[in-house]
Amino acid sequence: MKVWLLFEGPYDGDKPGQYEIRRFLEEGAKRGYDVKVFGPSQFDLKCPMIGSNTVWVDSQPQQLPDVVIPRMGVGTTYLGLAVLRHLRRAGVVVLNRAAAVAAVADKLHTFQVLSLEDMPLPKTIFGKCPVDVDLIEKELGFPVVVKTLKGTQGSGVYLSENPENLRDMTGLLTNDGDESLPVVFQEFIKVSAGRDLRVFVVGKKCVACMERSATDGSFKANISRGGVGKNVPITPEMEKLALDVCRILDLEIAGVDLLYNDNGYLICEANSAPDFKGLEKFCNVDIPSVIYDHAANLLGVAKLEVSGNVTPFSRWSKAAKSGLSKIKLFGTR
Ligand SMILES: Nc1ncnc2c1ncn2[C@@H]1O[C@H](COP(=O)(O)OP(=O)(O)O)[C@@H](O)[C@H]1O
Ligand SMILES: [Mg+2]
């Protein structure tokens, strides 16, 4: 199997995401897969997608891979999304697709999509500048959680204790002429303070569920902040929530965070390129293997449907020529 990992920057260090790339390479090598790591900034793309060369990396024409796994998460740029859309249209299996990556890179967008299907969410407000602190107090109370739209690993999440503090904080963030701030305000779920659940989903299956707990008294339970994890058996309720989140957001691979609540759970967020260093350590799972098995399975099924062992591009053209308006197996969103 030929796999491209989309990741910007070096992967031989300990920065976020680097462990995961190393693990994909290591597991791919064991299986004899051809796994390459490219950053979106290396790409040129051509439309219409006719002929053999429609993708260049470092100005060199490329044979398309079977599978592409974006690992850029909230850092995904326009170019990153364009590469994903291009490869998907060329018939490559893309895990996850551009629309899903974009939706979960923005915490408000995620909640807007999940709201359509009445998913349980903490009450969240986004709006104009200057921030209406009275409205936030009335709707959400204090303390209130303030989150940057594109935060990750807990770095953009704060707890504001009272209206004065929130006025000061938002005042500091505001520049003249700002229409809005790049943050949401969210109800603080007290029973979940310092602990939450991370459910890892691959291809409509929950692979592992980990309870995360802060070790420094913070309300944030992220492992990357020093939190610890514990493997917990997944209940039908957790499983249904995590799988519903993935179905609604069209995520093939996801880390779904759940907050504890008095009568069940609330969805905190979904990650399209979730870290799994902590999960592998605390839950004894091999995530790259699960993802590769899933990809191989998708490819195997695809080959059966369009018949013959063909390259992704010819697979797409074959399906198009035979009058299929879409390749059903991979979905179309
Ligand atoms: N509304 C909330 N109430 C209580 N704790 C929260 C709330 N939102 C987030 N947290 C805690 O903060 C952590 C980080 O928040 P999250 O939205 O997942 O941001 P990030 O993308 O940075 O991980 C969560 O894992 C959870 O422990
Ligand atoms: Mg999180």
C-alpha cells in the first residue's frame, strides 16, 4: 500500500504530532508499505485532472498514493485543504476528508454542525465586539470557559472567574475595529473539572476509551499538559455519542472528547488528527495498525466494486466513464 502522511515540519522531535508520524512510519515499514511524509507547502496541483501529471511535490510529478492521512489538525491551511480535495477527487482514499478537517478545526463550526442533530453540548456563545459580558453572565454564568476557535492541547482554553475578569480579558484581546474575537464562551461543566474522556474512533468503531485526569489542579485534562490516562470500558452511551459525532461530521478517524455531566456526557470537541501517544501508553493499543487495517479494508472493497487492481486515478476515471456519478464506497461529502 502506498501512503502519504500530510504533515508540515520535522518529525524527529517531540513536538505535537511528531510521535504520531514516527509511529506511522515505523508500523508502515514493518508491513512493507511505501509511506512518505509531505507538507502541503511542497505541492502543486493541476486542473482539469486529466492525464498522468496532476500533482507535483517539490516540482516533481508524482504517482498518486492509495491513501492519504492528513495529520495537520487545527493547523490545516487553505493549501492543505486544497491538496486533500484534489487527491480525493483523483480517487485517493482520504482519511479524513477536507470538509471534516475544516469543520473540526473550528470549535464553533463543530458545534453548529452538531447542533443540527440535537447532540448534547455545553451551552456556547460566539458573537460581536465588544463582548456582551452581561449576556454571557445571564446565559452561561460564572466561572465561564473561554476557548480560542482553533486551539489544541489545552493551550487556548481559560477559565474566567467573574464579569470583571472577563471584561479585562476580552478588552485586552480586542483591537480597534474588531468585529468579533476568535474565541467562544462556554458553560463551565463543574462535575467534569479536571477530568474528561477521550474516545478514539476509526471507521465507525471505537478503538479505545481513556479517562484523562489533570495532575496539577487544572480544570483541563489534556495529557499533553501533564494529565494522566486510564483505560476505561466504553459504555453503549459513550459509544453512541462518539459514533454519532463521527457520522454527523463525516470523520473516519477521530478523537472525540466527552465531558462528564450530571446525567451522562456532553461533547467537548472532536479532533481530526488526534494525538495518540498517551492513548497507546495508557490503553495498550496500536493506533497506526488499526488505521492501516481500516485503509486496506477500504481499498480492498473499492477494488472489488470497480473491478481490477487499478491505480486510484484510473479507478476514478473508470467509475466516471461507466456512468457512476460517485464512488459510493468512500462517500461523497
Ligand atoms: N466547558 C467545559 N467545562 C469543563 N471543562 C472543560 C470544558 N471545556 C473544556 N474543558 C477541559 O479543558 C480541556 C481542553 O478543552 P478542549 O475544548 O478539548 O480544547 P483543546 O482543543 O485545546 O484540547 C478538555 O479536555 C477538558 O478537560
Ligand atoms: Mg481537547
